Amino acid sequence: MKILNHFIPVFTEQLESTVAYYESLANRSMDRTWDIPEAGLSLATVYPYVIVSGSPDAMEPAKSLRAVVYVDSMNELKEELKKQNTLIIRDQYGPIGPSIFVQHPDGSFIEYVEPVQATV
């Protein structure tokens, strides 16, 4: 399994102004935007940031997220995590591809994604 990319989460109630700020800071345009209606969240990426927006209540469960890591093989990652007795909190298929939320032994909460798109 290889790590392909990573994103740093940023939490805000003001998606548009926060995206504009990070576009200016990173000197690049927003990569993409999508909604997760069941969670009440809207997201956008301005590499290397993933901007998460919603009400304070909607964002509360996500605020412990430390990073989003793209990998080339979810199956290999799951096998390694199982060997290490690492806790998978949630296993799902999201808008980018299969993803898992993992709590590492040090307490870090990280989302791993295997993107289905060719470009990462």
C-alpha cells in the first residue's frame, strides 16, 4: 500500500469566504466541492486543505479528524491495520471512493480514502 496524497482539515461555518482565503494562501483555485447531506456538511478542497463546513453541531463529530490520507489500496491498508489491532471507527463508500475512519493507538483520528478517480 502506498500513500498517494494527504489533506489538512479546516473547519468553518463560512465555506465561501474560507475557500477564498485558502485559494489566496495556496495561490490556486478550489479543486472540488461536494456535500454530505446525511451529515449536514459541505466540503471543498484547495490543496493541501480540505475545508469542512456546516453548523457547529454538524461539525462537532468531525473536529477530531487530524488528516485525510489517500492510499492506493484500501484492502492492503485494512490488512495492515488488522495486524496492528488498530480500531476502524467507520467503513464507508464516500463521494471520492471507499474510505475508513481510523483511531490510531496514540489517539489520532485519520480518514483514509482510496480515490476512484485517476487524478489525486
